[in-house]
Amino acid sequence: MERQPFSDARIFEKSGSEVENNSYSNYLGDTNMMKPVLALAVLATFAPFCHAQSASNVSMYGVVDAGVAFTDNGAAARSNSVGLSSGVMTASLIGFRGVDDLGNGLKAKFQLEAGFDLDTGAMKTYAGNPSTATPTATGGAAVNGLFNRRSYVGLEGGFGSVTLGRDYTPNYYVVRDTDVMALGLYGNLQQTVALSGTGSERFGRASNAVFYESPDLDGFKARVMVSFGSESAGGAGMPPSDANRMWGASGIYTMGGLVLAGAYQELKLPLVAGTPAAFTGGSSTRKDHVIGAKYTFGAYTLSAGYFLAKQPNNADSSDAWLGASAKIGTGTVYANLQRMKQEAVAGAAATGNVFGLGYVHPMSRRTSLYASYGQLNNSATAAFPLISGDGAVAPGALSADIKALAVGIRHFF
């Protein structure tokens, strides 16, 4: 399967503490499913960071997902392909989570999570780490570290939680919680990241950051994130001191089957000019806005939302969506419709119409079979990819229409 150029569009997986009561529940495996880290080999391997923990409060968890995918990238010739694809529904990953009870309602916690391709066993590389930005990589250099999905440590108590490191942005939670597909299968709401202008990494994750999450306040939860970005001192040949700095905030209100959510996020982009490209010392600001709603009644769920990125040079982008799901017997059918639009500084805007349809059949609490179909119709000036849970099918040419069908299996451990 072909992947999009910034093939890091695999950023949206649900944390084990926030699973939904549907066929996507336990997106990273909830605490009831996590295996205690008892194996001496595993404990020895990770002794540097968990030697002070007892086995009872350090947990290992993971997801393995693979399917056979049939894709058509819309190229004039040889556009069809068939192969094994990792993570059509959910990213394959392994992680470690620990909690230390400090007393008086205060806890220390950490989480370390790594992604990999199940079809090859290779570790994932996520583009867009802002800590090593260069003039020719506006999305930042690749994140090649072991725990490149999530890596943080912090405190949790009656005030909520404060964590330091690398984790999901407030944008991520709003998009995830208003997507009936829970950001898996072809045509899920990860399509929004193709409009961010800097790839998906700094839309859905932030490095070098401080995160705050409020306690549940009668159904309302707030999140705030501040990233120190490139941590550059500035100067000749260097990014400006505010390069790739981010901040964002979100609010999500849940009452019964109703979810209302909104987020705002800003990212400082270093300006470059000349040949070869060089930093000018200045920066511009990208502003992301997301609103969404989801309503579940009985066996049915409906969702709708809108994403707007205010880009430099007025090259704004947007994505509007409608979604629905219905339980049929023990399985669930999911459908999404999206309208993507990328304004152009000059010329016609690029647009894309996205349709996603999926069926998930749980075989047990941990194992599910799935089928997923996606289609993306690009306008004459568009080249949007069709995104799955952990990858994408890139168009074979400008204005190419993309189709993909996959059947697979997902298992939590």
C-alpha cells in the first residue's frame, strides 16, 4: 500500500483511560486488559526507569492490527495494488504505563509508547518533531526514537493532571471524540491532518511540552498544552527563538449520549527564503479551530463537525464532516462523509470529497474482525491522500481519485 509523503498520519489512538463504550473501546487497551510487567526480561530491559516501581503498578499493553488491502491510487496506468497493510483500523503499538500512589490523593504517573509496522516489524517514524527544525523541513525532522508516540511523566490529583514530555494536543481529543469511527478505518477524521499545512505531527501531538487536564467537572473536561517548540536560541542560520512553539486549549462536555467539543491551537512557523533555503529570523502563525458534536441514542450515533486552519498568506483550509454508526447484531456499521478544501494563494482552491464505510465484528473483548472501504475524489488542483487508522493511500497524480478496500483483524493485549 502506498503511503502519503508525511506518512505519520497515524496519530490518533484512544488512551486506555478514556475508552468509549463501542466496538472501538479499549483503543489502547484499558487497565483491566493490561498485563502486569512480570517477566524478568522485560523488567530488566526497562529497569533504568522502573526499578523503583513494583510489578503491581507498572503495566504493559499493546495493539496488533493487520489486513489485506486492495487499493487504486487513480494513476493512469498500473494504479491497482494488493498487499498487507498494518493498522487499517488501529496503529500497532506497545506501551508501558505506571502509577505511584504518593498519598493524600496525589499520584505520580508515566507513559511510554512505541509504534511499529506489524507487516515488517519495523519501528515507526513520525515526521514533524519540532526540536530539530531545518529550513527545508517545515514539518520538522523525523521522530526516530523508541517511544515516539507518547512519552511523559507527571502528577495527578484532585486538581487534574500535569504532565511533561510528548503527548496528544487538545485538537486531537476534540477530533477523536466527535468521530464515529474513532479515528480508525478508511475515511476517518484524520483527513483533517492533510489540511494542516505542516503534516499531522504538530496537529495531533506535541513534543517538548507541558500538558494540563482538568478533573471531570459535571461532564466538562478542559485541556491546555504549551510546547517550547524548537528550543532555539536564534541567531544566524538558526530558527527564530519562537520557532515551532505551540499552545492550545480544548473543552469537551458530555451529558448522557451527547458530546459537544471545541478546540483552538496556535503554531509558530519559522519563515524561510532564498536559494538554498535559509531562516529569515521571523515567523508566522497557523491557527487551528475545531468544533464537533456527537449524539448516541440507542443503537445509533450521529456526528458532525468543522475544522478550519487559518494559514499564512491566506491559504486557509477546512474540513466539514457528517458521520453515523449503527449496531447490527453484535457488530457495528460506520460511515463518514467529508468535504475538504484548501485555498490557494493564486488560482482555484483544491477540494476533495471523502466517503468511508466500515464494519467491525467483535470476536471477543480483545479481538475484532473488520472490513473497510474508502473513496476520495480530488478536484483538478487537489492531491489529498485517503487516510486509514495508521497510514494512507497517496494519489497517483494530481486530481486522481482514490479507492481502497481492506479486511483485517485487530487484537488488544
